[in-house]
Amino acid sequence: MTTAWLNAVSVRPRISDAHGIVTELTAALLEQRIETAPHVVAQLAKRLNNDTRTVCEVAAALTPSQRRGHSALPRVLPATRAMAGLFEPLELSDDERRLLVIAALCSVDDVEVLAQAAEITVETLAMGANGVHLKISRGRFAFVDPRLGEWMLRTAHVEESARAHDRLSRAHLARDEPVLADWHRARGAQLRIPAVVPTLLTEARSLVNRGHPLWGCRVAAEAAEHSGAGEGEQAYLIAGASSVGAGYVNDGVEWLRALFPRGRRESRAQALANVFIAETCLHGTVPVIDPAEHRPRGEDVAHWRRWGRAAGVAAALCAERAAHSAMRLWLAELREADARTGANGTLRDPVVTLCWMLTGETSLAAPCGTGPFSGGVIAALRHALDGDIDEGLRIIARARAGLVSEPDPLLVGLENSPLVEAYLVVTEALLYFWHGDITTARSALAAALVTLPVGLPFAGMGSTLAHRLDIAVDGAPGVLARAVAATLPRGIRVDRLVDHGLVAYLAGRNSKAARMLTLWRDRGAPEHPLAVPGFDEIGPLDERANVEPPEQTTARALRHRIRQLPDAAWQREHAAIARAGRALRSPFERARVEAMLGSVSVIRGERAAGRRHLDIAQSLFEDAGAEAWAAAVAERLRRVDVREAAETGAVVVTQEPATTPDPHHASRSAWAPLLTARELDVAMRVVEGLPNREIAELLGITVRTIEVHTGRIFAKLGVRNRVQLTVLAHRTARHL
């Protein structure tokens, strides 16, 4: 690998420069229903000079797989009317056109290479007419308008491109750069040149290992064009691995499928782990195969090591998707491979740790491994789930800073890939969310949305995180979060009912929020194995054990406890719950407990205590960066002010609420944890003002049974009669 080639590798745009532009372009594409992954939009923006019209036209001409980021963008982007209108009128001499074609095909941005290939001096290059099209600085060149480079590639005919590649090959050869010389020689050739294949394959491996999978795939693909059968399989392996590492899972499937079933057994063994990743991401389930067909037949340690790695990847992917039976099958294969290779757990332990964590059996976790995934992602999650989120964040920071140089036993060759980096970022954002730092979690994920395939890790958990973080801050999912959701692999299905309910809840539409949560529960409460904070302030209670840190479990238990407290136990339990809430370190989790205490206190007539809890909740939400949650609490405080002013006769100038509270729906949601289904039905009829006889007729039971039910309702809710029950319903609607 030459330094020049490294300079040519696509550098990810700086977030401070790219994020706003990508958001604007992504919004324009969504408006036109051209759903495109944000990191793909960022690539198009860089290649097309951030021009909205051109980006939209090109994106519309791409395949769905390319727009989702599951296939690489073509080397030559589709022609568009916008570019044609801009550059067709351009008048170029033959020399100028030859120079611009060479510049567009250059694999480096070195001015001397360009000048040598064009057979002119650097001074002539800098001072010539092409100065209006090329900018030169510090020995480097670039197109003034990147779209012109794309236009030259699109309009250059085959012979013209071949001559340009030949010139570039000779220029690099004269500079003693054989790798680049062979690359251009291969690109410009009309016939196969087997002699270039070994050099290109070596370079492709190097590019993949050093974190440049797109270029690695391109070089491997070129090698495949010029190779025979044996070298061709190696080219497919490298191209497939690099595609998977870049998140181009559709491309990965296409490259690696070529090895099944006709490839050599050794090649298929090398490909299997990446096949599992690519196929699973695309289709949602780990491929079902008979292990006996692929398990090594002899005692070759290398073969068993590859088999163990494939089994480990399959087990981890099954655990991400809660396919526990298949997970255990693959863990058994992994254990055998680990024993046969004498690995002493170095391959087995990190996978076992991850699998047991994702199934909620953290006590069975084994030691973690090495590398950015096994020793980074898995180790960080383990510490966080054991209650030490700070240590988990330190581990992630070390891995993301490139301070983890050890090979990863599970993802050999992908250590520096965008896919692994996406796992690191999604894990980091989740840990910050658990920590209660919404601002940092959202910032970390926002930066990754425009550079990485964040929709792939943990079966789409990055998409859910993006939605929840946006909702916590803005009250609704943002443009980039919606684009990621729209471009998830077809095999990933993420239920958005909780998101819809949370948006409604923060906007004060509690009845809709409760309906969304009820529907979510009716559909089996689908969620990721690792708990992404949602909301349980209203609607049916979820009693399942989530895979989350102990503090999140404690906070959730406190909220459930508040909701289930009858009035008779309120005075006794209130202080104990508040004291337990103060012990929570996450400002976000404590704020949610304080907000519930405040609302319930106000509903039960304790306005001073309620205001105190709500004030604390608002401050804590603001500290966490959860601005939409803080605004929702501020609205509850405003309602307390309005109520007090109405009772005292004071004049308060205040903004009207966006929605009128509905005592029927709000009370049904709040009282559901305390009353039986029949009692709840009776209570709702009482709140509506119906007499006992009419309620009995509606429900098909006797008046005496209604009287028994109302007596139990009054006792559980701490009221004495129908009037107090109705007043309680209206308080609940105003302050829940």
C-alpha cells in the first residue's frame, strides 16, 4: 500500500460540515418518497457537490439496494438531466478533455501523477485553461465541482478510458508504484491479465484489514475479472468479506454465493461466517443449514477454527433475534470447535457471554475476548449490565479510539470495518441512554447516522435508538431516524407502536398513547433483547424481565409500584418510593420516577408535594437533555397553576393546552393496574354518570353485583362515593 493510495481512499466527511447538509438532502428525498439511508446520502452529497436536484435525480435512478446502503454505489453514477444541463454546453479542447478524463480516473490526488500521465508540466497544469475546473493546493488536486468528475466518467467512451488508464499505469510505474500501476493496467485492459492478480489480491486484503472495505472490494473485484478458478475464489472471498464489513450485505451475498456449492471446501469454510452475517441481515433469520454438511471431517486445526468462528457468528446472530433454540445448537458446535482447536475458550467465551447476556442470563456469562467486538462491544455490555456503565463506556471509548489492536477471535479481518464500528457506536449510544445522558447519546448516534450502517447491529436496534432519542429531545422522530427506519434490510422488522405511543404521551394525548401500548402488548410486545428505554407511565404494565442494567430495573419497578398503589397505602409508601428514587444515578430515570410521584400527588390532592416532585423532574429532564420530557412536565405544572388560580380566583395568563383532557381514557389507563377488568368497566360507567341499574343492563349483571363492584372500586381508589370518583377521574385527566 502506498501513501498515495491511502490519500485516495474515500475519507468520511467531517460531521460538523456534513450533518446539516445530509439532513437537508435526506428530507428532500423523503418528501419525494425516495427513501435513502443517511450514510448513502452523505456519499452522494460528496460526489455531487451537495446539489439537491442532482442528488435526488441520482438517488431515484439507483436500485433500492443501493439506496438502502446494502449495495455499493456504482463507480459511475447514473446520468441525470441536471448534470447534462450543466455540462453538455461545456466546450473542451481534445487536450483539456483528455486531462479531465485522466483526473476523473486517477486513484490518487497527486498533481505530479496527473501531470505525468497527461504529459504536461505541473506549471502548465496549474496555469492552463483547466484551472477553472481543477483546484490545486499543496501538491494535491480536486475538481472544483465534483459533478464534473462524475460527468467525465459517465461520458468517456471505452477507448478513451482505456488510454487514460494506460497513461496512469505508466506514470505510476515510472514512480516505482507497482500496485497502482497494476491497478490501472487491469482497469484499462480489454483482455484478462493474470499477472496482475497476485498483486491485487494482496492489496485487497491489506485494504480490508486497514479499514477500507470499499476499495478492498473494488480491488478484489478487479482481481476476479483477471483471475483463474483458484485465484477467483480468493477474490470472491475478499470481495465478499469487504462488502459485509462495509455493510453492503446484498453485495456480500452475491459474491459469496458464487462459492456455494461449487467452490472448494476450504473456500466455503472461509466464507461461511460472512455468509451468515450477510444472509441474516437481509432476510431476518440465520440461514438454516445442516451442520454435518459443513463441519470439518478431519483434524485440521485451521478448518475447525473457521468452523468455530462461523458457529460463533451464527449463535450471536440467533441471540440478537431471540432464536434461542438455534442459538443453543450453534453454541454446541462452537464448544466442540473450541476444544478441537485447543483455543482454551478464546473463541467460545465471548460468544457465550454475549448469548447469555442477550437472553437475560448474565450470571452465566464467561470471560470476554479481545478485539473491538469481542473485547469492546461484548465487554462493555457485560460491565453495563452488571451495573458499571462508566466502565462500559471507557471500554467503548478505548475501542473507538483505535487503542484495541488485538485480532478479534469472532470477526477476524473485520476489526476495522464500518460494520464493527457501527456496533461500537450503537452500543455506546445505548450505554449513554442507560446512563441518563440523552444529549451525548444522541450526539454520538447522530454522527454515525451519516457515516455508518447503523441499521444493521443488533437487528436494527440503532434505528430504535435514533427514534427514542429524537423523541426524548424533540417530541418526534427526526429526518435521519425516519430515513434509517425506511431503509432497514427487508429482514429486519422493528415495531414502532411504542414510538407512536411515546410521541402521543409527550404531547398530552394519553388515550392514544395507552391504545398504542395496548396494541403493542396484544402483538406480543416485540422489542430488542437489550432494553431500549421506552415508557410505562400509562397503559398496561409489562411484567417481563428486560435485559438492562440493575438501575433501570429498579426505576421501572418504582414506577410500577406507584401505579399500583391504592390510596390507603399512598401515605405510607410515598416517602419510601421518593427515597429510593433519590438513589438513582441516572437523571433521566430519576426524573421519570419524580414525574410520576408528582402527578399522583396532585391527583390525590397533595399539590405542594406534587409541585415539588414535578419541579425536580423538570430540572432532571433538562439536565439529561430530554427536552420533550421536560416540556411535558412543564405542561403539568401549568395545569396545577391554572387549577389553583381557578380555586383562589386569581387571574393567570396562560396558554391553552393543545388537547382537552379526556377523563374516561386517562382514568382507564391509570386505574388498570389497580382494578379488575370488570371493576374497570363499572368505574368508567360511573364516571360517565350512569346509574347502577343502567350499568347493570349494559353489562348484563345484577344491580347488587354493581353495588359490590362500586364498593371495591371506592376502597381501592381511596374515594367514598360517586362524586369523589368523578372528581378523581377529572384530576387524573388533568395531571397524569
